[in-house]
Amino acid sequence: MDIREIAKRAKVSTATVSRAINRVPTVDPQLAKRVWKVVDELGYYPNTQARALVSGKSRIFGLVVSEITNPFFPEIVQTFEELAVQNDYEILLTSTVHDTKRMKSSVRRMIERRVDGVAILTFGMEEGLLDDLRLRKVPLVFVDVGPDAPQVSNIRIDYQHGLRQAVQHLAAFRHKNIAFVAGPAYLKSAIARRDAFEKAMGELGLEVAPEMIVLGDHTLDGGMRALGELMRLPKPPTAVLCSNDMTAIGVMREAYDLGLNVPRDLSVVGFDDIRLSEFITPPLTTVQMSQTELARIAFEALMNEVAEETPIGGSREYHLKTNLILRRSTGLASSGPRAKISAD
Amino acid sequence: MDIREIAKRAKVSTATVSRAINRVPTVDPQLAKRVWKVVDELGYYPNTQARALVSGKSRIFGLVVSEITNPFFPEIVQTFEELAVQNDYEILLTSTVHDTKRMKSSVRRMIERRVDGVAILTFGMEEGLLDDLRLRKVPLVFVDVGPDAPQVSNIRIDYQHGLRQAVQHLAAFRHKNIAFVAGPAYLKSAIARRDAFEKAMGELGLEVAPEMIVLGDHTLDGGMRALGELMRLPKPPTAVLCSNDMTAIGVMREAYDLGLNVPRDLSVVGFDDIRLSEFITPPLTTVQMSQTELARIAFEALMNEVAEETPIGGSREYHLKTNLILRRSTGLASSGPRAKISAD
DNA sequence: CTGTTAGCGCATTCAC
DNA sequence: GTGAATGCGCTAACAG
């Protein structure tokens, strides 16, 4: 069943069918109605491949994430997909798993399907891997790290804002000895978070002893190890700020294992505000970097680019603020850990 | 840049380029090499839309889930996507959010893109919504609930196996008063779980008092409410089995709020084994319904259907077992709740 | 305002 | 074993 079939049955030409379906206003309402009637009766759906071939637009956006199972990404995928549907786009989803080979295959797949744009919402991305797409003038949108090139948009994250709120919040609870569990050094976003933390501490005249910054790896285990280290210090912290929520959850797990009560004995703050943060006990106070907002900005950036008549539109910039979300993992500084309350 | 461009530069016909790229064995190795050289130099990638148009195969599989942000689904999407890439397929991802309108739009999108098959991995699905796909002889694979029709495969879940293990495990810990928090009544899978629970209890000669079965809704809040109800009973349970993990997590949250220690005062068992179950404290003992396995079976079912020469292949059946995963939320039955240990 | 026609990029006949 | 020609389903240009 194709457009000719419809044309024959509606006793019009294929051109008219095409116009009617695409709601070209100049078509005679009578004919249009006749066409739609047949279309509905037969359950006809235009073939997108054929359309794409002739129009040169696939109406597909690529979406690159690190790992779908990383709790940071499902919200992004969901929002992006929702917007795509609303605008008659499909999404070609790929995950890199921090693997160059996967990234290359992603790029190949996107080019083969002739995507109209690509959002790269990973935490850090090797430069140059996307040159193939840039050469083909495919609109790209990055978070934080994109190159300054035409057709390339960037979403800049304001880490400072939320982190400042977090530090102020802890200071108001009379915490002075505040530790930071950093993310992996190869992630630009992790470095930016750490820098923002130090700056926020400096603004309040709070000192950051070197041993108060320990390296995590953005996983639960890394968070557990980090708190282990911190609590072995002569003067352990009363509050821990983490580079991401999974780390914070690890910190809380280790606190539990050590017989420390959160927030009574230790305050914990995360970063990202993944859904999961609400589900743990106690719910995690965290710096929100809205995933839905991020997805929305990325999608709209792409839409802006494809809408552009003159494709000379230079590099655009978008911004996303971070904000502290208060839950129940922070409290007044205690003088020190109290007696164990573990369950055994 | 298209196939003609390659043909010209390699001084062969477009037909030869096509054959070389598709690795047709009868093509002269000399010519093939020449073609590949040009292809690599120019960074040529064949246009999938054109290929799809002429071949009649889109190499796209539809994947329908309930909600990407439901922790049950990210693993499924990830595994499905991985297999797709390995087999040169793309996936068209849609979520229904239990909404008929969204489901209809899903079907339309899938037909427009001419998907080669669709996996419906939701918890329950209105019959008839996919008739449009069935009529077009698109291979379908369901979990549990699919109609018995040609081109339609079904993955049957063996709820009994894991649930029996769970009940036996609790019985071995001398629990007798075991409650079950059921899922919504409109979900066939929830009913099946509840039935399997009752049967498993019966097998051990354990009685299930009516008040020991309370209705949840597969959310955290539902779990919290359910435990609240149960603990208000004259003879509250010492163990709670839940229809899914989110419910169990809610039960644990409520237990915490009530000053009950898990597992000392209350044993909790979930169902599904979502990733999250490992991240909460204490890690949740649960009946695993492997999401990666489910995705793999679904994908392979689809591959089997498209590989089929004679499309008369009737309805196929696949099976997925469930298994108890022991973690730290279950323990010996206590005589009753001990003193409060809440943090205030 | 409508119909005829050409061609989007590719795979696949069919001759050679 | 290779090339010229045809058509997949649709939109856009043009002529009427």
C-alpha cells in the first residue's frame, strides 16, 4: 500500500495525495477530505524512508550518553524522547561506555542514518571523534566541553551556584571540617566541581586541608572507600560533600557500616540529584543539576539549528544553573561520632 | 557524496560498488580493493534510507517499555541496544506511560519507520492496540500476555520458581507470619506474582491470613503505606514479601521511620532485582527477574522471526526463570519489634 | 489549484 | 564477473 494506491482510490494524482497529507493549504478542501477518507480507511502511513530520501531530512536526532544504566541518564533519555515525539522526530540512542570504539561506531551509525543533529550528553568526550559529523555539517550540542566551532552549541553548567549554596548550608549548621570526595581526574566536569567547592569554601574563609579532599571514582564503592579514608584521619570531617550522588550513597553506606548515623554523626551532600537520591534512607541532600532541564536545552538547541535558514549560525551558548535540594542527610555539626548504633 | 561518486573515482559501475560494499563474494578482489580504497579515502557511508527503501528492510526494531525512568527498564534498553548494534540494527524506543494515546502514537511511529519487529516489554498491554502492526505482519514479541497468533512470540515468566525459593528462605528463618504487598490489580504480572506467593505458602503448609495480603501500587509510597497498615495489625508480620522492588524499598523506608531495624525486626524481600536494590542500605534480598536476560530473549526472538524464510512460523514460546538473590534484608524471625533505634 | 514527471541513493534484475 | 537500466515510495518543479 503506497501513495499511488491512495491516489487511485481517491481519484486524484499522487501529488495531490502528498499535498493533502502534508496539509498544504492550497489544496481543495473537497479533494483533501476525499484523500483523508481513503487514508483512514486503508490505515495508510507514509513511508518515512522515502520521505527522508527525497527531502534530505531524516527527522532523527542522535543522542549520545555514557551509559543508560547510569542513574543520571534515564531522565535525560525520557525527556529527550518526549520532546522528540512532540516534534515528529525519532531518536537514535547510543552509549559510549567511555569506550573509543563504541564512540566511533556511534558516529558511523548516526551518519548512515543521516541524523539531523546530535546531542552529546556524556561526561567528557574525546575531541576529534566527532569530526566526521562536523565535516558533514551536522548540528552538534555538547555539555561543557564542546569545541568552539560553527554548528556547535554548548551548554555551560554553572557548578558554582549550587556548590556555594551547599557549602553555605553546611556552614550554617556549624560545620567547619568539610571534606570533598572528588571524581576521576580525567573528567572535566569532576574537576570543575572540585574547583567550585574550593572556591566556595574560600569565599566563606573556610580552610580546606589537603587531606580533606580525597579521590573517588563516581561509584558507590569509591564513595565507601573515600569515607573509610576520611574516618581514619586524626580529625575526621563532620560533613562530606561528594562529586556525585552515587559517591554520596557510598559514603552513606560506609557510614552505616561504621555505625555512624546520618545526619546525626555525619552530614552528607551529593551532586546531580538523580532520582535514586529520594529513594535512599535518609533521602539525600544534594546539588541538583536538572537532567530534564539539560535534555530540554539540548533538544531545543538542536531544533534551533535545524530551523536556521542560513547555516552560518555560529557557536551558540546555553546555560544551566545548579541548585541545592534540601532533604534529610544533613544536620547540625556534632562534636564527634557518638556511640555505635549498628544493628548487630 | 553518493554511490555514483565512488563508482566514478574507482572507475567501476555503481553496481560493482554496491556489490563490493555488501561483500558479494563473486566480485573481483582487485576491483573490490579499489572500491574500498576510495570509500575509505572519502569517508563514504551508504545511505540507510535508500537501502531500506529498495530492500524493504529498515533494520530497525521497535522497543516498547512502560517508562524509561522506571528502574526496571534501563538495563533492558541497554542490553537490547547492545545486541542491536552488534547485529546492525537500530532501535526505535517508545514509552507508553500506561497511556493509550502514547501507545497509539508509538504504533504509528513504528509503522511509519517500517520497523522489522517490535518487542513489547511493558507490564501489561491493552489488547488490540497493536493490531495495526499484526495486520502488517510485523513480528512481535510480548512478555506473558501476548495473543496466540502467527508472528507473535511470547516470553513466559516462571514466577513460581523464585517465589518458592523466597518463601522457603523465610520459612527456614522461622518466619511464619509472612505478609505480601501486592501490585495493582490491573496488572497481570502483579496478579501472577500474588498467586505464586499464595501457592508457595500453601506448599509449605503455611497459612495466609487475608489481612496479610495488602494492596500496593508498585511505588515507594505504596510500600510505605502498606507497611503502615501491616504494623497496625494486632499480630504484625515478621517478614514482608513485595510484588516489586520499589515496594520493598518503600517498606524499608517506613520500617526505618517506625524505628524498626531491617533485618533484625523485620525481614523484607523484593521482586525484580533492579540495580537500585544493591544500592540501598541494607542491600535488598529479592527475587530476580533478569532484565538483561529478558532483553536478550526478546531480541533473539525478533531475530529468529526476521531470519525465517517462510513467514508461516507460528507462535513461539520462550521462558524466563526467576531466582532468589540473597542479600542483607532478611534474617531470623524475631519474637517482636525491639526498642526503637531511630536517630532522633 | 491539480496532474505529469523527474529524481532522491541504492540494490537488483538482466544482458553481456 | 561486470555494467546499464529499472524501481523502491515519495516530494518538488513545472506545466497546464
